[in-house]
Amino acid sequence: MVADSPFVSDVPADQALDAWRDACATAGCPPRVDAVRVPVGEAVGRVTAEPVWARRSSPAFDAAGMDGIAVRAADTVGAAETTPVLLTDFAVVDTGDPLPDGYDGVVMREHVHRVGDAAEVRAAVPPYQHVRSIGEDVSASELLLPAGHRLRPVDVAAAAAAGVVELAVRRSPSVVIVPTGDEIRPIGTEPAPGEIVDTNSLMLAAQARELGCTARVTPIVPDDPALITEAMRKAAADADLVVLVAGSSAGRDDYTARVVAGAGTLAVHGVAVRPGHPVVLGTVDATPVLGAPGYPVSAALTFDIFAAPLLAALEGAAPRERPVATARLARKLASNIGMDDWVRVRLGRVGGEIVATPLPRGAGVLTSLVRADGLLVVPAGLEGHHAGERVRVELLRGLGEIGRTIVAIGSHDLVLDVAASALRADDPLVTLAGANVGSLGGLVALRDGLCHLAGSHLLDPATGEYTLPYVERVLGDEDVAVVRLVHRDQGLIVAAGNPLGLTGIDGLTRVRYVNRQRGAGTRVLLDHELANRGIDPAAIDGYSREEHTHLAVAAAVAAGRADAGLGILAAARAFGLDFVPVAREPYDLVLRASMVDDPLLAPLWELLARPEFRAEVEALGGYGCTEMGRRIR
Amino acid sequence: MVADSPFVSDVPADQALDAWRDACATAGCPPRVDAVRVPVGEAVGRVTAEPVWARRSSPAFDAAGMDGIAVRAADTVGAAETTPVLLTDFAVVDTGDPLPDGYDGVVMREHVHRVGDAAEVRAAVPPYQHVRSIGEDVSASELLLPAGHRLRPVDVAAAAAAGVVELAVRRSPSVVIVPTGDEIRPIGTEPAPGEIVDTNSLMLAAQARELGCTARVTPIVPDDPALITEAMRKAAADADLVVLVAGSSAGRDDYTARVVAGAGTLAVHGVAVRPGHPVVLGTVDATPVLGAPGYPVSAALTFDIFAAPLLAALEGAAPRERPVATARLARKLASNIGMDDWVRVRLGRVGGEIVATPLPRGAGVLTSLVRADGLLVVPAGLEGHHAGERVRVELLRGLGEIGRTIVAIGSHDLVLDVAASALRADDPLVTLAGANVGSLGGLVALRDGLCHLAGSHLLDPATGEYTLPYVERVLGDEDVAVVRLVHRDQGLIVAAGNPLGLTGIDGLTRVRYVNRQRGAGTRVLLDHELANRGIDPAAIDGYSREEHTHLAVAAAVAAGRADAGLGILAAARAFGLDFVPVAREPYDLVLRASMVDDPLLAPLWELLARPEFRAEVEALGGYGCTEMGRRIR
């Protein structure tokens, strides 16, 4: 199969961008979009096409800088607390009034004592005291703004103050998005199996608009080179950039590279960026074309890395920059040599330092970008980073918000989602962010100073006790508090109608099972239940097949890949599956005792005490809230 | 006068905001704007009004994660390089295709060798290799987004992928701006003396729109309490926030506080913030009202400090945050105890550190905000900062751009403005930023590592030589380079038509003079010319009156405050004044020798060598470019 596939190369991102720019220049793509003249009131967000020089001075006259009286400085010579001077020749002025002819200083009203028609001054006035000189803000003919400046509210106000009522700016670049693919369906349709809803076009158009462009999405084009070519050329006719979505790889129905090469110039096919690798950069009919991969994270990042700088250059402006910060990596991060690896991370401030927890890295996991607080680029030359290493992250949220984020690492429970949502609704600045690494992983993260809370439901088979024995094992002498969140039902998630008639753990030897990962409380519970019954794990088909969340277990059952898996009722309900109860267990929050009274967590404790919240949790089914918020250690 | 003025207090900013919020709650102002349901495609930029839960899983089916063939994992057991397995039961799949029934793994096309109709596999396939599981991105019923989340392109795409086609979001808050003042004229009118163009409304409306609000500006209301009250109540009827512009102080025509107190509740009059002090915060008819000062910097900052958090709260979202950085202060900064002092600063990276140079601090100097790269808040409890102290700045430009900024501190010349504009037009990432502290101040700044270039035209009276003797005096043994920028004419700037018939320095004893500050090259030149003629500086009226730029000197002459001042031809032309030549002098750029070949400065050297640029400078008048760019040391 290698022989008949076009070669997808690994061009480093900066070289790819340079090659694209060179191809654009060679193809005669305009280096800048046209300049247009617009009134100052419509110019905010646009980029100046030429320098802006002041047409008049501001202020245009000498003006009083304070409320008070205008005086002749010479009349006040010798005035002091002990030798006040009584003035009869003065004029009352308010801030901004022109300085009346003949006067050359202002005395603040607070320092003037009226004595009949006269004014008593108790300090000599230096000439031009409290006078705003003509041109104090800007002098006629001064350079106000350079070309290539993106206009902000203060800029247009300053221009207007300097007598400039119209500005030459670059028009908005126009981006046309062309979705392709036989399996792609418009948003709003209910996709049949194998069909995919066209969320990429929605996203890419919104990304273009965020950069100040106009954006338009064409109808979906089937996987047919002739039709794609036609749609691309038509789009190029009124676009400054065409984005072809999907088909940029080298599969049987991937026509983008061929189509661009056939109708124009193919500058790059394949970049050393992950996610994003199969990218097409080229031109057609003097218009740049970007072929974006169909995986949504790849599409979003590709636009960011390649389209954004090109569009900024078309406006003659500096590309927008994300702020950066240094963070401590919560866990080891492996990365392939030879590719820039764009890793999405959650961020939180723990113990005075920002901690970065990597999110799932698949190119198809768009929620990883939704949940990301930052982006960490592992450069092509590195094999990754160690846990605890300090890394540079580009911020997607402000540091203030990140500082108000409660970081919960450990076992996942739906109640944490519900709490996250309730906390945010109360105070938009509060975030509860979770990473699911299992109960044991959470305790280790807590020990290593990487989270505020560890969600845990670990059963100690020896004692039948939950959580506490593990806390002592992992955190030793540390001063740790444990707060109960809920009791919840664990059970077997099975197909709707329970077709195999499972009644409990005993039946697992005759079905295909899907397990949780080592260190997960649910895995420990299974092992305990199996041991109680003397069942050898090796007797269970699928015991070694591991998923990382309750929902992933339910998904495996829903897809028919497994007949049963242990998990919570809410996960079964999410997929319309049946549930065979096995045990009711406590789910606890473990934290450092010093954090119990930290203001960061106060909103959470307050929430857990609220009857409405408890009612909401119990309505989910499978939960008991009688001990919610009780400190058990 | 104190007696009859309402009291403008000094409420700390956070207390003022709390008092305003309390007043809003008491007056029955809605805590949030209404929720509306909009299609996902129109929701970007808006804030979620309720949590968003996934309606379906994404992917909705198990799918191939790679281009290749779908296989039964069990069929590949034992396959290895030396023992390939030949499969006849497989299905060719592309990335994203549903995994055909009966298959449970995918082999990448690059690892498959076709042998007729069969496929040769050289490695065993673990079950579910290269399979994207149902729900890998998001599982049905999972929490996708909390309430209070401002939607980005990735968010709406993820929502659409999870089957959510409509979102409940907060509508845009509506801001109505009411400009007041007898002296205020609409933009586009040519203001008569004493009149002011209404640039504040333009700016405030744009600031509101930048925050995602809708904004409307009413006609200008004269200084009449009844008319202002009427306009305010009318605005309040369809606004979520009313901004009254100007009149917020305690002058004779300042009615805002009275009007708000009369028609509603006056919560705060006066805050401990500079610029911004005379701020009015209150409510009318269950709508919040902000009375903004008329000084443009005060108006802009007041909106930022008070309106922005209120509007974010109305949307139920976190207020936007500016990124922050640490910078070294280029010079001493004094500040009044008792007021938060918002200082605008220019930033540049010099010797590996960010250096902050304070800009003019007047509330009327809007260009200080235009030119600012950052804001430095000196808190109420501090008297200021020492030169060289490390301070926290809120960034108004990205650090990447700041790193490409050439910092020129010293004497000002218009040629630097022209160069700044030309450099930016060539490359939007290059900025040439100047601070005018006089020639000597520039050399001191260079010595202290606070700039890249010092613009200097200092005459050594003892030798008649320019610049070099001072370089040795200030920078001693440092390895310093000097590059000639231009020769330029210095002369007396006099009123149009030269009514006093001045012909040179000799006539200065009979006119009102305006001088430059100590350390300015022009001041040194004057002193030299006076000494040559045996004229005592004390004999010159106005010798002690100091301005800091050529343009300010010209402005003083234009305003009739002085009859003459020494300066450059371009400054005289800017104000339509006459010019009596006195001397032609060189203007040089001083820099560390190590910086000559630094890539930062390469675009500048290239520009100085360009004939078109030299022609442009000579066309300004009063300049000679024959030595432009020549290294003279």
C-alpha cells in the first residue's frame, strides 16, 4: 500500500510557513489586503494601512488643568500662609476651560478663600501652574500611530482628538472554508453510523472571525477530485485564504494534495507537528490554500499555526500572541522525536506554583482543547519531560482564574462535574477542574503537591475499610484531612435488558468483561469481590482490557465490545444501559489538613452543605448524601 | 470655595466596587442579563447561562484511527518480521470509517504489504489497536461546559459534536453612553477655542463593544441638571449600564453626582485612583450608572476598573485579565500616598530583561495610553519606586512584540518618528519606541542598561565637538559605538511673519524666551551661543521656563506664551511658525558596540542605507543625510 500513496513529509513548522509564503509570492498572491478609508468610529480592530499624523494639537488651546481661578502669576509674588495676597483681578475657571487672555496660572479652588469679590491666595503661583499647554497630549504633525497597528479604542479616540476623522485601514481578510467528505453531514442532522457532523467548518470559521476576518462556509463537497477542484477555485475567486477541510492525508479518499497540485502549487504536504501532521499548504489562482486535517484538534491547531500568521501578514499586523507562564509538570510526558508535540494541559496553582496536568493527546479529542488552560509545546528535538519538570506553557486562561481553580486529581465521579457546574454558576471565577487518574494516582498526586483534592474510593480488602488505610500508606506522616463526598452504588453495567441475565460478580466468568486500570478504586473493588468468591481473575475474559473511566467502560458495553464492566449507575444511564448493583461504597475527598480552611475551598464546603445541591445529587440516582461534607479524618 | 462644593472622597477602588454592587442589589438591578437560546454557530463570544451536557457520544461509533486495514486481532497472533501472517479476511478502512462488524483492530497502511488479494502482516495486533472508541472524545451525558463560560470556537464545535445545536447564553449587555457638557462638540466638527470634540463617547462605546456588549451613544446633553436627569432616565430604560461622561467632579458645571443622587442612589463620589479620581458610581431606576471623568485617560481607566467587572458579572463570566510580567523601572517614579497610581509605561527587552519607561502621567495625555505597552499600578500605600526596581506590569502588548522593540531614549528628533513608521511598514513586528529625556538623559539611560540607542546632539563647548566627549564622560571605558543619523538645522522658532524681527541669538534679550530642560542638547547649544556672545542667561526673560521637546517649545510660541525658543525647523512648521536658523548640528545614535551586529537593529541599519528613506527625510526640510548611517566611533 505504501507504493500507491503520495508521500506525507515532516517539514518543520517554521520551514513549512516559509515555503508557503514563498509559494504565495511566486504565485502572485497579494502581500497585503487592500486599504480602505473608514470613519474613526468604525476602525477599531482594524490595522492602519499608513502612519497616522496629528492634524491639530490637543488640547488646541492653553486650558485650565483644575477647577479654580485663573490669575496672573506676577500678582501672587510674595504670597504665603502668613502673608496672603488679596486678588481682585482673576477669573473663575473649570477644568478644561480655555485660559482667559492675560492670565498665566491657575489656583485650585481648594486653595482659594473668597473674601467678598476678592480672592485670597496663600502661596505664590509659578507661571503656568495647573495649565494644560496647547499640544500637551499631541502636537500638530506629530506621529500618532505607525502603519501596521491594530486599532484599539484609545487609538481612535486619540486620532479623533488630533483632528483625524477617517483612517486608512486594511479591510478584513476574507476566509472561505470548503468542507469535503462523503461522510460529512451538516450540523443539525442526526448522523447515521459512519457519518460525521461538520463541526470543523463551524470552528474554523469562528477562529477566522476571532482574528478579525470575515468567514464563509461553502456547502459540503463529496470526495471527488473534480468537484473539490471546482469548489476550491470558486472559493479562491473571492477569498484571501481558502481552507479545505479533511482529505489532507494520504488515504484513498484524500484528494486535497492532488487537487492543489493539479490546479495550483503544492508547497508543503505534511508538517512535523502533532496533532496536525497531514497538512497541505499551497496556492491556487493567486490565493493561498490550507488543507486542514479532519481530526478536530489537528484542524484547530493547524489553523492557529499556519493560517493565523498568514492572515496577520495580509493585514500587515503582528500576529496575536498568547501570554506564557512557567508550570510544573504533574506527570511524565513522553513525546516523539522529530515532531513538535502540542500538548493540552490543565493548570492550577498548588502550593504557590502553577501545576500543569496533561490532557488526553489524541487528535480527535476536541474536549482536550475545550478543557485546556494552556498549551505546552514539546519541541521536535526532545523526547519529553520528567514529572515535576518546569515547562513553558502558552496560556488559554488568565492566571487570576487559574489561581481560583480547585484542582482535583484522582478517581472521577459525576458528582464532581455537578459540583463544578454549581460552583461556577455561583461565582464565575471559581473552577473545579478534574483529571482522572484513578484513586491511587490521586493520592500520589496529592503527596507530590500536584493537586488540592484527591477523589478516592479505595477499599482495603484486609480491613474492609475505605480510603484511610491507603492515605496512611501513600501519605505517611503528612497531616491529611478526609472529607466524605457521597456514597454511591457500584454495579455491573450491561446491555439494555440484561440479555445475558447477569445477577452479579459470579456470572463474570461466562461473559466478555471490560476492566478499569490498575490503581482505580473500581478495579480494587472487583479484585476484592473476586477474591471473596475465590474466582481467579485469569478466568475472566477481558480482565486485562483496561479503560480509564466509568463512562469509557459503559461506552465499551454500548458498542458491543464487552458484555459487562463494573461502574456507577450514572455511567450506565448515560448510554441507556442496564445496571446490576454490586456494592454501595463511600467516595471521599482527600486533602492536606492545612487546606481545609483555605479560602480557595470555602465555596466547595459551602456547596456540600446546601440541601438543594444534595437533592440534585440524589436525583441522579445511585447516590446517598447523608454524610456529604463530613470530615472523617 | 471649599464650602459650596460637594465632597469628592477617596474611596479605595475595591471598596468602591463593593459599594456600587451593594447599591445595585438594593436598587433591584438584575444580577444577570437574560438568557437566550441561540444556534451554536452564533454563540461564540457569549457566556453559557447553564451547564452544557453532551447529548450523544463522539465519536458515536468505534472508528478506524488510521488509514489501513481492519482485522481480527486473533488472526494475527504470532505474526512477526520473520513469521509474517497472510490475511484474506480484512477490510480496507480510512481514518474515521466505522470499524466494520466482526473486526477489532486496525493495521496502518504503511505496515501492510498487499500480496494479490491477501494482506501480509508482520506484527501481532493487540485488540482495539488504532481504534477510536465510541465516546473517546465525549460520552453522552458528560458535562461539556459549565455555566459562566465564555464560548470559544473549540467549545461550540465540541458542543455540536456532542449533538448540542442550540445553547442557552446570556444576551449581550447593553451600554448607553450619555455625553454631557456645553463645550462638547460631535466628532467631525472643527472645534472653536474652548470647545472639545467628543472623543470620550467614541472610546467608551468601543471599550464596551470590545467586552462583547452592545453600545449606543446619545446626543450630547448640555450642562443642565434637568436635561441630564431626563437623558439619564431615558438611557436607563433600555440599558444594563449607563455611562455619563464628564461632570463627575465638583466644579460649577459638574452635575453628575447631584443628578444621580436626585434621581436614584449615589453610592460613591470619588475614588482613590489616579488618573480617575472624581468618579461617580450609583443607580437610577434599577440600572447601574457610572459617571466617568472627562479627562480621556481617566475615562478609559475608570471604565476598565469599574464598568468592566460589573459587565462581566452581568454576563456571569470571569472578567477578562491582562497578562502580567516583571520589568525593571528605567527611572525613579514618585507617587502620592493614598491613591492607586496607574502609570503607563513603554516596555522593551534590553540585555535580557524587560525595561519599563514611564510615560507622561497627566489625565489628559491620551497618547500616553496609546503609546503604552503596559500599565504599572503603584498601590495607594507606596510613595513610588526607585530607578532599577523590579515592578509588576499588566501587559498591553505581547512579550514577543516587546522583544522586537528597539528602545531609543534620549533627545527626540522627528526622523526617529519617520524611521519608526517605515520600519513598521516593512515588518509589523518591528517597533522603534522613543522616550524623550534629552541627550544627556539618553546617555545615562544607555549606561544604566535601560535602552538600546541614545539619541544625542550634545555640543562640547570646549572642543566644539559633538557627542563624543560626552560619551567618554558618561560611559567611560565602556565599548560604545556612535552612528550618525542626520545633520539638522537648529534655529529660533518665532511667530508667523517674525513680528519682532529676530535675526538670531543676539535679539533674545528683548523677547520672552521659552527654554529646554537642563541636559537637552538644544539647551547646551543655547548656552554655547550665549557664552560666545557674552550674554548673561539671567538677562533673558524666560530662560528658566523649561519645556521637554521641540514641539512643546513651538506650542508655547504658537499659544503666544513666548516669543521665541530654540528648536528644529520641523517643529516650527508643525505649528505654522517661522524659523530663524542658528546652527547646523549632527544628531547621532549612541549604542553599545556589542549591539551593532545584533539582529534587533539590522532593520534600522538597512533603512538608514536606503535612498528612498533619505529622500523622505530631506523632504521634511532642515535635514541633511549625507552621513546617515555612518559609524563615527
